[in-house]
Amino acid sequence: MEELINKYIENLNNRNFSKNTMDAYIRDIRRFSEFIQSRDEDLISVDEISIMAYVQEMKKNKRANSSVVRNIVSIRNFYKYLKRKGLIEENPIEDYEIPKITRNVPKVLAIDEVDKLLNAPDKLSEKGIRDKAMLEVMYATGIKVTELLNMTIFDIDLKLSYIKCKGSKNKERIIPIGSYAVNCLNEYLKIRDNLNSNNLDYLFLNMQNSKMTRQGFWKIVKECAKISGIKKDINSYTLRHSFAVHLLQNGADIKSVQELLGHSDMATTQVYSTISKKNKIAEVYKNTHPRA
């Protein structure tokens, strides 16, 4: 079974997937393989009953619906590969019905809540100066967490007030940044050398002098949310969502927001327009209804 998986991984390596996509596919197939082995079956002889059993196992372990769907897609692609190579005659998951994903509406912060969150870090400590710069850049640009953490010192131009951002498949986009973010980055760069004993190019470093991790950034967001007293259920992407909605609320066209976010599909950006319109209607009601 391991040989089949290794050959499939070689095939994936030739398909120009992003690292995150590759890691997810490999992880999904290895977990599925372990499950099949636990049933004393092998990957070649798997049938739809085995697939159903695996899906039930994932649901029993309270895996998110989106995770279940991604696993089914990963397994389906694996068996497509095996069929293409003549190793199986039928794809056991070809006709398996994929559950529908209910898209959650992203949580966004009001502008005053963003102010509270961004003002939470201690601006007198090196950690606080770094945290403040990270949060300001996230809200100023709407970039993803991975894009923020992969940014290098060569990706920023504070004189011209922009950053270069590499998204999926290394597609690069240029994003302007405002004066708040520029000032915070200037302050951070004054102390960055103190965190860079390993001479790394990454812009943001942790207090152990290495690259900041997603978990590390999530801890910063969680800590700042607690300090600022925000009661909403927020995550590492809340500032990205808020960035998009606030732009639309203030008159930005959806095409520009799509380009800033790096969305290839307009439908992905459209959800922010829906939130913006709902918020506007609620505000109009609040300001005009006698009993509001």
C-alpha cells in the first residue's frame, strides 16, 4: 500500500499544486490508508461500503463537514489515478454522493471593535510592537495568515506604501498599505534585529528568533481579543473578513476587493457584498424606525 501512495505522491508533485493542497491530499490519503488497514482490507479492493464506513468514522470523530468533503475529493482523485494507471477497473468512489457544504457567513468586526483589537498590544514591549505591526498589516491588506507569515523584508516598500504578496501557485499581487500600517512597520523594523539572531529574511519572527507559525499568530489574535473585551467568536481570518466588508461599506467596487483579496472566483468575494448590504439595511432601520 505504501508503494501505491508514494507513486501517487510523485504524480501530485508533477501537478503544480500549492504546498498546503499537497499536504492536505497526502494527509487525507494516509489517514484513509490507515483506516483501510485497520479493517484488514487493502486499497486496491476497497468498495463503496468501505468508503461509507470511513465517512461515518470521520463524522463520529466530529470532523467538520468541509473536512469530510475534502477527504472524499482526495480519495476520489487517488482512485482516478489508480484507474488511469490500470491498477483498478472501477473507481469505488466515482458515484459516491458528496455532502453539500453549508457556507458559514464570515464573522466581521465593527470598525470600533477593530480599533480596540489593534490597540490591545503593549506598544512598550518588543513583542507588543511586533504584534501591533502584524495586526495592522493584516487589517490594512486583507491578506491570508499564510501570506502574512511568508512575507519577507524584501516584500515591503514603506516609502511607496505597498507590499508584495505571493498567493496560491506563487501568484503575486501588489497591495497598498495605509499610514497606520506603515508607521507600525517602521517601529517594528527598529527592533526586528533583536528577534533575528538567525539572520532570517522573514518579516515577522517569533520571540525564539525563528519564523512565526500559524499557531503563534492565532495566540496573538486570541490574546488581543481577550484584552480588548471583544465578545464575538473571532479567529485568525476575522481581520481579513472585516477588511473586505469595510471596504465595500465605504464604496469600494467588488472587482477591486476581489483583486486585493486574491480571489480567482468572484463568487467567493460576493459573500462579503451580501454581509455589507445586510449591515447597511440594519443601520438604515436603526436610524429611521421610530421604535428601533
